[in-house]
Amino acid sequence: MMVDNSGTQALFDLWKKQIEEGTQAWTRLVGQTAQAGQGQAPDPLQFWRPFMDAGIAGWTKLLTQGPPTPELLTQWKQFLDQWITAWGKVLEQAMGTEAFAQALGKYLDQWLSIQAPVKKIAEESTEATLQALGMPSRNQVVGIARQMVDLEDRIEGLEDRLGALLARMDDLFKSLADHEAAAARRAAERVAQ
Amino acid sequence: MEAQVIAQWQEEMNRNLRRMMNFAELMNQKEPLVGQSPRQEIYRKGKARLYRYESTRRYRTPVLFVPNLGISRPYVFDLLPGGSFVEHMTREGFDFYLLDWGVFGPEDNSLTLEDCVVRILPRMARKVLEGSKADEVTLLGYCMGGPLSACFIATHPEIPVKNFINMAGPIDFSKAGHFALWLNPKYFDADKFVDTLGQIPAEMVKAGFKLLKPTMDLSTGLNLWWNLWNDSYLTGFRALNKWANEYVAFPGEFFRQWVKEFYQQNRMLRGELRLGGKAVRLRDIRCPVFVVGAKEDYIAPASCVKALIDAVGSTDKGYVELPGGHISLIAGRTAAVHCWPKVSGWLGPRS
């Protein structure tokens, strides 16, 4: 009996295309890293070999079995999972290089240099608008919030001192009561004698 | 054979139908309910809140849970009934307290790491001791809460800490993975960052974490589509997705100290850190210590977390490395099987 595997074959072709494109993109990435002056180039087989081995085994099974079953979809999901994992590893290695850290730092530095004057202008304009409307500025509100935090700290400090004072007074009263009880006992003993 | 294949395809079509229905539900439904374990706020200081959870108390020593500050909300530890670390601990009989650092605004920019260790944590620990009428407390630090707790224990010998558990808390920052590299002073100017922005906005925190795992959203989307027919998966996804998209800003001065003294200079492990005028010496931690690292943790790699074991002066100390990542170590199905019983099992006899 002839088995119609045209759908499976189409999926296989798509999978193969993804692998080829992935490998090409990966090679470009490695090329860029090498150009940025990185020493040891990462080994492509480290990422793609397990993925490809698992893929070939899965496809061989699917292409040789009978009519396609929903297992085909499970296989496809596994391929995508492995594809994402492989790409995750590629990106992880690329982002774990000094070159990437340097590029990221440079980008952030430039972004902050642009951000600083923009932020200053925005703040000044908001401040001026609020002042014109007779409303408290953001800085004033933040200042009040900070004062409240300071006040809370002071109240807590006072609470602590009061607590310590009360504890000390309790101890004093207790020792006074013990002292009085002992004195009363001694007096009673003297009377009894 | 053919009938079996047809039945399989029918089952697949039913799943697709459910996928479509659940997708429509996912788009229309309101916010999922999270953090449902009954609790009571027993103290507040600034933005920080201390919550005590209801429990049938079996152990004398209460547990103060110190999570990360900024980045994310702590309801991930009490995500859903049946999938909650808090629920597990209270069911096991621990008098459980959670410190919620809060959501920070520009008014909190002057809050430093030193404030957290010297002003907030000692007060929270005292409130726990008062609330539970106990003589000693267990500190359980997660993520950034690990080093914060370690600094607090090392500098406050007057607070009786019975046990210390560090879950995925970075200790040796020379092994802190990609973040350690990206925050290297050669490339990252923490002063310029804080001086320009004031606070580190939630969107920036989000961008940093997304960059750490750029394929995460892709695999999350793929897994969602694949499991969309499954109602219980969807319930978990909605709760976790709400949490995963709710980032919290960092107070500027806290970020400055965290990046410079911890990531860039590794001062805590080197014994060069001073907080509140006191030297932080991890060797001064002598209580029983339990450290939990996650095998696939890319935020606080296991080797970076494990360093606490060699740094403390304790004689009773243990380390386990469990499957999962930084979050799945403590939240989710894997955590319920691998992590929570290990933590409660270690802590029970010592409480």
C-alpha cells in the first residue's frame, strides 16, 4: 500500500529550511563576535548537533510510519522547543562576551546622555506648569513624603526609647516589690520570734 | 489501525476547539486572584509591610521570609491555592511572616541598602518575635533577600536568629553570570545611571531581565498554545503571567549600593562591607544554615549561591542543588515536589 506522506514531507522541508537559516544566522553572529576582537570562536556543533540528531531521528520515524497521526504535532512541538533552546544557547553565549557587555554599556551610556537633557527639560516644564496653576510641584510632594518618612523614624525612635524606659521601670517596680515583700517577711519573722 | 488514527485526530480536534474557547476566555477574563492565603498586616514601616499568615502552629520558632526588594511582587510565593509556598509552610505548622518591601516611587529614592539592613530588618525581626512570643526567629531569604538577611544576621548579634535559609540568594558576585559581566565597572557607570534617572524605572528592570533570557517569551507563547486546551494549565498561566508582567522599580540609592558594593566590588564576601558603622563578616553567622541553589538559575547561578556555605562560621550547614530556574525553584509544580518539602524538612527539627 502506498503511504501518502506529502504533508509530512512538507513539514520536514520546512524544518530543514529552519535549520539552514539558523546555521547561517549563527555563523554571521560568530563572524561579528570574531571581528569584535574575541579570541576563541564558539563551536557550532555544541548547539546544533544535539538538536539535529534528535530532529533526524524524529523525522525518520515519521517518514517511515503509516498514515500521519497527531504525534506529528507533538514532534513538531519538540522541534520548536529544541530550536528555541538551541537559539537560547547561541544568544546566551553571544551575550556572555566582553564585546556584548561593552556594546551594551556604550548603548546605555549614549541613551543616558540623550535622556539627561530631555528629562531635565520635561521636569522643568512640568514644574513651571504646576507652579502657574498654583499646585505643588513633584519635588515638593516628594519632599513632604520624605519628611513623613523622617517623622515616622523619629516617632519609632521615641517608641523604642519609651519601650525601653517602660521595661526598665517594670524591672524597677518588680525589684521594689520583691524588696518590700522580703522586708515584710523579715518583719513578720521578727514578730514571730 | 485506521479507526485508531481517526480517533486520535478527533481527540486533537477537540483539543483545538478547547484551545479556541480558552483563548477567548483568556482575552476577556478579569485579573486572576492571587495571594489568597489568609493573613494579617502586623506592622508597616515606610513602604514595607509585615504580614503574618494563619497557621496551625506546630513549631515554636517563627519564620521571617525576606524576599527580593524591587524587581517583582512577592505574591508569587502565594500564587494559587495548592500552588503556594506560603500555604505549604503554614500547613506544615510554621508561624510564617512575610516581609513585603513594597512598590517604590520617587519619594523612596534615598532608601539605601544600609537602611534596609540597619533600620528595617531589625525592626521587622523584633515585631516577629513580639507577635509570636518566641525567643528566636528563623530568617528565610530568597534572591536578594538572601544577602540582605546575611548582612543583617552578621551585624545584629543581639537579635536571636535560630536558623538561616538562603534560597537562590547571590553571595559570590564574581560568579553572578551575565549580570556580573554587564554590570562590570568597565562598561556600566552606576553613578551616572542613578544620577540621571533618580530611580531605576520598572520598565528598565523588565528590559534587563528580558535581555537575560531573550527566548523566554517565545517559549512561553509556544507552551501556552500547546497547553491552551488544559484548564488547570491556563489557571496557573494566568496567575504567573500577571506576576511576570508586574515589575517594580528600584530606589536609586539602593541600586547604586547594590551594584557598586555587591556586583562590582563583591565586598560582602570579601569582608570589606560596612553597614551602620559595623563590619559585615559572614564568618560571624554561626546559627544553622541551609542553602538552596537551582541548577538552571541564570540570575543567581548555583555556584554563586553556594558560596555562603564556605563563608559562614556555622558548624550545622547544608546545601542542596535542585532542578529549576530562579523562579521555578520556589514557585510552581516542580517546587512543590522538589523544593518545599526539603526546606520544611530541614527546618522542622530545628524549630
